[in-house]
Amino acid sequence: MADPKYGAEAATMFYAGDDAEAKAIAAKLAGEIGFDPVDAGPLINARLLELLAMLWIYLAFVQKQGREIAFKLLRR
């Protein structure tokens, strides 16, 4: 998270919540530190983000890909 830039691309930072003002702040902060902020919907979806974090941990440590990996949502 210290360096979310991967070449010209920024790693995706998903956020979820039920408070529109808090989500706007989260998106702004994520963007300011270099992430591509993506709204993942209401707070109940935070449980899905926890699973994504578990997948990242598995890839980074169990598969030994290291901590220099990130997820990116691609758009057409």
C-alpha cells in the first residue's frame, strides 16, 4: 500500500459503506495516495472485500509471490 503505482497503472482500492459522505472521503483519500478508488457498494459488501484480502494474503505468502502484488479492476 506504500506505493500503489505499477508502471502507468494504479492498484485498485475498493471501499464499501452506507454513509455517502464517509465513502466520498475514503475515495478522495485513496485517490490522493495514488490508488484507483472503486466503490464496492453498501457496507454489507465489506465481507466480500475481506475475502479479497484473504486471497491477496494467500497469493503473497502461501504461493510466495511476495508483497509487491496488487489487484486491478480493468474497464473497457
